[in-house]
Amino acid sequence: MPRSVLIVGGTSVDTIIHLDQFPSPTAQTIWPRASYRALGSTGAGKALNLAALGESVTLHTLLGEDDEARFVREQLAHDHIHLLTTITPEPTEQHVNLMDSHGDRMSFFVQPPPEPTEVNWEGVRVAMDHCDVVVINILAYARPVLAMARAAGKPVWIDLHDYDGQDPYHQAFIEAADVLFLSSDRLPDYRPVMESFIEMGKSFVVCTHGRDGATLLDRNGQWLEQPVFDVETVVDTNGAGDAFFSGFLYGYSRDASLADCLKLAAACGALCVGSGTLASQQLTPSRLHETAGLHP
């Protein structure tokens, strides 16, 4: 049964530049293999993938009064996405992402996320009353929603991204979460950190490892490992983590086992990297199950 998901935070306009290899730190002129403008950031990635899978999504984000804001709105125009915005005097968030031939990324925040002093949360409160799960992204402006979600008794899912295991910035998000996702990019000894989260009372923790797959630990001590699915051609790895998160949440909302949720997550990530957008244009529930090797 489709779920209603509230997502708070994270849209940007990205300039994607594909290179054979990252540039050396010397003055030079570089001719990229490809470059283009694209919708980016973690809220947008989750919203588009979940919407493609039939979930009802409400996404709150910050936008400026500029062409980039119009681009974001156009890219998020989807029957299953209800967009809530706070308009800021600062420009819309913008990144420049350098991508090498292995799919690794260097991201420059050329226009950082705004941090407005006031946000009208009424639309978020209304959406929260009717949602099944709240996904709060780790942006400073979203911090007030942590307490709102806990007070409303809603399950809170949080993606810590490349958390290093000790940065105090993340602590409030960690404490508020029922479910945590993170990557091992800056966390080579990830298992003790996952175990510490379970000791804090989390239902389960998922850690992704890029091309090395993902692992999961739940409150019962169950440890699961999921390899990636082979992709014939990797087009663009931007958004793969958000696609993975979305595939997992899609399976979980349909009472799939945690092992099958991991398969659906890996399949959604594989479809994403085989496309040039945050959500594959081929993504449907049936295609996701087919890629994961599961029956709908």
C-alpha cells in the first residue's frame, strides 16, 4: 500500500562536469567529457525516487527568488510530489560537481544552503498529521522539525551521509531518529558506530559503501550484507545514495523483510547510476522488483 512521506530539506541546482580524472592542483585548461545542469541535493533525490515508486511525497525546501528556483520547481513537477517552499532572500542552493571516470565526485557548494531566521512550519505541521514517516535531512534549518516529529509520534528516518562518527553537528539528528542511514566514506571502522546507534535504541542502521554494497544491523543483532547490482554502463552516480534510501523505504512500507529491503535499495541505486538524473526514467515498481530479482 502506498505510504505518505514527508521530507524536509534539500534541493539545489547542480552543474555536473564529467572528467576522465580529477585535475591536478596546477593552473590549466580542461576540456570535460560532458557537462550539464541538473536538479540536485538529497531531498530532491529522495522525493523523485519515492514518487516514481508511487509514494505520496510532501517535500519542504528553501528556494530563492531566482531562475534556479524556477528550475527546481519545474524538475519537481510530479503528480505524487506536493512541494512546500520557504522563499529566502539568499539565492537557491547551487553546487558544481566534478565526476571522474570511476563515478567518484568532488562537490563544490558555490551557493551554500540558506539558514533563514524564521520559517513558517504550518504546512509541514499539516503534512505531518497525515504522513506515515518523516524524513529529515541534515540541514541546519530543518532542526526544529526534529522535535515536531517526535512530539507527533511519527517515525523519523535520517540519512547522515558521510558522518565521521564524532561530528557534534549530527548529534541532534541522531538522537531524534528511529532509523539511521549513513555511508562509510569517512568511517572505515563503521560497525562499532552502527552498534552504538543500536544501543541508543534505533530500530536498525544501514551503512552504504559505494561500489562495495551495504550493511545493516537491527536491534535484534541481525547483521545483513548486500552487494551492489551490476550496471552495464555507469552514467552518473549523483543521487545513488538517495535512490538506495528510497528503494529501502519503499520496500519497508510494504512490509518486506529487511533483507529484501536491502535488495530493493541496491536495485534502485543501480537504476539511478545507469541514468543521468536523480531518479531513473525507467524506475517503476515492476522494474525495481525485476532488477532486485524479487516478485512484486
